[in-house]
Amino acid sequence: MTKSIKTQSMFATINRLSKYFRPNKYLLILVVILSGISGLVGIAGSYLLRPIINNYILPGDVSGLRKAVLVLAVMYLTGVVFTFFSNQIMVKVTQAIIYDLRKDLFNHVDGLPLSYFDSTNDGNVMSYFTNDIDTVENALNTCFSLMAQSFITVVGSAVMMFVLNIPLTFFTVLCLAAMVFIIYYNGKASKVYFKKRQKFTGTLNGFIKEMMEGQKVEKVFCRETANLNSFRVHNNELRIAATNAFTYSSIMGPMVVSVGFINYTFTVCAGGFMVINNMLDLGTLAAYLLFVRQFSVPVNQFTQQINLFLAGIAGAERILNVFDQERESDQGKVTLTSARDNENKTMVGWNVPDQTKLVPLKGEVEFYQVDFGYESDRKILNKINLHAMPGQKIAFVGSTGAGKTTIINLINRFYDIQAGKITYDGIDIKEIKKKDLRNSLSLVLQDTHLFTGTITENIRYGNLEATDEEVKVAAKLSNADSFIRRLPMGYETMLHNDGDNLSLGQRQLLAIARAAISGAPVLILDEATSSIDTRTEKLLEDGMDAVMENKTVFVIAHRLSTVRNADLILVLDHGEVVERGNHHELLDQKGRYYELYTGAKLLQ
Ligand SMILES: Nc1ncnc2c1ncn2[C@@H]1O[C@H](COP(=O)(O)OP(=O)(O)O)[C@@H](O)[C@H]1O
Ligand SMILES: [Mg+2]
């Protein structure tokens, strides 16, 4: 279930990200050292002004001045070179960190349960990978080395000011406290809006994605204007949040600069007074004033970078929230293994812990009193019982929304049941490792899904070890071969965008070929032939018999011709099995099945 988005503290966020910094810690330390040295060089350069004025300019020592200027030049040049290298390293480190973050995010999202995707907008998920990752990247790229340098400059300048003149420093410290106060409170306020901005960007992306996918429907129902209006609402939300975020954060700069100027003005007055009264020498005042300026530069820079920094934190928090979503849990310990039996034949079976013998893989599926609802307060399936013996054909019929697809979702453990038990070859499916459970099932879903790649690759998805020849055999069995060969590139035709360049029926044929190639003993067909014409379906049926041979098959079909031969037909209504039996038994009962059959409701 989706956890509520909690506002984490900035430090907690940085702390949680620190594991990504760790592999690069030596480079990061180097960045800190290099940019620290640049900071120190700046401080030393400013300090040199004191001897330059007091020892060379005032006494008129030209050759001394020349040497001092040379030293100054060398120092500043070193500073520039060090900054250059620290920036170069930081670019590499940032990309390495972002690479890891993106990889972990993908891995995590890929392992989230289906219930997460049911309740989350796809565009929003995309936004984590693009927009939110980008903000973190920008923040890292610019803020890290700058912060190290700023820190050294602020602390170093403060120390130097302290060394130069204690009373004046007292006032500077007050001003620094004021700056920190402004940055802290302002940052806190604007971070809230930065987070909103990221959230609304996600919503907007989701909306755009839906618009693109729904183009045909949108056009045919002339929803363009209405859609544009909805877009305007989302766009406006984003505009307001972004305006607020930047308004807050851009107030900060001028406020901090003003404090810096107040500090400077005060120092000129008080310092000037001290010099006139011989309490301070001119060189010290000049150097001190340089430090006052130098000290506000990083604070200033920081306020300019704070936008990037806060946006980065907001992006990171959204990403961390995804990491907080629980992945599909898998406590299953039973695995599929192959072993040699007494006659030295390879057999595949379930390896049950504490049991020496493998349980043979047969494809027997049983439901005991299964209750299920997608949301805990709305029951969809009620006390489902069924027993599919190996090799049997089980058909589910019932009107739309009766719960046919839902039953299929449970065998795969796409969702976990609330009560009852489902077993596979007598083993509770909760005990079986999900990967192995799913390996022992092949499936053609109601909504087929094809990946970007060639037709061969798409069929081979069902069994990665299949040869090109086996792919062709599977395609022939599922009657897909003839249309594939008619395509200009044949089996090498590239599919894009979920197979947009094929008809719905052709896509279903490929999905069936994909299931045919898998060696799993249980085959699940959810309206797999709903978009295939009757003639092709007839041809397919012959091939399918070969595919189905020796397999336990669960079939949901909207044509009765496909259902008629099933060993067992379950008639579902509102999530309950209302009738069960074979075709003739059910017709004789003159109940719901008879009604569906004679009403030709299944025979569209
Ligand atoms: N992912 C889901 N989240 C919540 N409810 C769902 C989901 N999928 C289906 N349902 C609900 O479950 C019920 C059964 O749906 P389904 O099993 O898909 O029916 P069908 O028999 O047409 O295949 C429907 O009332 C539907 O609204
Ligand atoms: Mg369905």
C-alpha cells in the first residue's frame, strides 16, 4: 500500500543518500581537499594585503611590492587550477552516483507489487527517473564542491578576522548568525513548494502520457478542448507551486546581501574610527574589509545555489519515498530443480526444504475456499474451490467483471489472497519462490504486451533458450507463421510501442506463440483469442491442441466453441462459482450456463 508522503528533514535525506557517496568517498575527499585549498588560497591572498600595504606600499618598497605581487599571482593561479580539477572530478563522481541511484530505483520499481502500479500513474513513475533524478544531479554537480569551498572560506575568513581584530569580528559574527537564520527559515519554507513543484511535474507528465496513449479515443470523442482545459488546471498548479518556490528562495539572496552590506558599512565606520585614533593600522583594516567581502561571497553564492540544492533535496525525497514502498515479498523456499532419476532421465521437480525427494512437476492446481479483494474492504472472490488435475482443461465463463481474470491473477501470485489456500502440485504457492512458480506457468493475458525488439525476440521471451528453429515451430503451432512470413522483414520485423504496427489479432497470435514455446506444464489463456477472427481461430485450435497437450490449461474465452471441449467449466457470477460441470451437464442443468449459451451471450 502507498505510504503517505512524509516530510523528511533535510539531514535525514542527505544521510539516507550517503550510501551512494560511499563508493566514491576517496574522490569526494579529494574534491573537498582541492576546493578547500582553493578556499585557503583565497584567504591567504586576502591576508597578504596587510603586509603589502604596511610593509611595501606605505614605506615605498617597490622591489618588495613586485615580489609580493608575484607570490599573489602564483597563489591565485594555483587556486584556479585546483578548482578546475575539483570540478572535473565532481562531474565524474556525480554521474557515478546518479548511475547507481537510477539503477537501484529501476530495480526497486521493477520489484514493486502490482497493487502499487494499480494505484500509481505511469507518468508519475517516469517522472522519478527523469525529472527527480535530474534535480539531484544538478544539485550534486554544482553544490558539492561549491559548498566545500564556501565552508572553508567562511570558517577561514572568520578565523582570520578574529586574528586581525577581535572587536570588529564580534559584529561580523552577529551578521553571520542573521544570515544563517534567514537561509534556514526561508529554505524550510521554500522546500515545501519545491516538493510540490516536483509532485505537480509528475502529475503533468502522467497527464501527457495518457493524452498520447489515448489519442484515438480523444479524437473520436472530440475531447481535445476538455483535455486542454484539464491540462490547464494541472499546468496552473505547477505554475503556482514553482512560482512560490522560486519567490521564496529568491527573497533570500537580497536579504543576505543586505546583511553583508550592513556588516561592511559598519566595519568601514568602526574600523575607520579605530585607524584615525591609532587603534588599528591601515593594512589590517584593508585586509579585514577584504575578508568581510570575501566572507559574504560564499554565503551569497550559497543563496543562489539554494534553488538547485532545495530542488535536489525535494527530488531526492520523492525518490526515497519510492524506496520506502515495500517490494513484492517472497518468503518462498521451494524451488524448481532438475535432477536425474533412477533411469538416468532428467526430471524437473520441486525442491522442498527438509524433504529429500523432489516433488515431480506435474501442473496440478487446487483452490481451497479462496477469498480475495484488490482492496481489503471490497471482496471480489468468495470461497472459490477448484481442482485442476494435470492435463485437464478448465474453462471459466461468466459475464464481464465476474472475476475470471482475478482468479488467474491469483495463480500467478500477482496478488496475495486474503483467506483460503492455493496449491501447485500439492504445495502451498506461498511456499514456492515466486520466480519458480511463474516459471512453471505460461500465460497469455487479456491485454497482450510486446516489447521493443524483433518478432523472434518477442516470441523467445517465453523461453530464452529457444533456438530460431523452435521459435518458428511455436509460431507455426500458434498459426502466427503465415502472417509473420508475409511481413517485409519476416521474423526480423522490429516491433515498436507495444506492437503498434500489428493488428490486435496478430499481437494475440504472437502472445500465444510466446506461451507455446515455454515448457511450463500449466498454460493460462485469458481471452487469448478474443481479437482473432473465427476462421483463424479454427485453424489455431488445431495447433493449440498440440500446444495444450499434456498441459493443465485454464482458459477464459468469450466464444463458447473454445469452452465446449473443456473437462470442467466453472460458471462465475459476482465472484462466486455458481455452476460447475462439463458442457453437457451444464446444459442439462438449464441454469446460468444454459442462459448464457442459449442467449448467445458468449457467442458474439
Ligand atoms: N487492479 C484492480 N484493482 C481493483 N479492482 C479490480 C482490479 N482489477 C479488476 N478489479 C475488479 O474486480 C472485479 C472482477 O474483475 P475481473 O476479474 O477482471 O473480471 P472479468 O471476469 O471480466 O475478467 C471487477 O469488479 C473489477 O472492477
Ligand atoms: Mg477479464
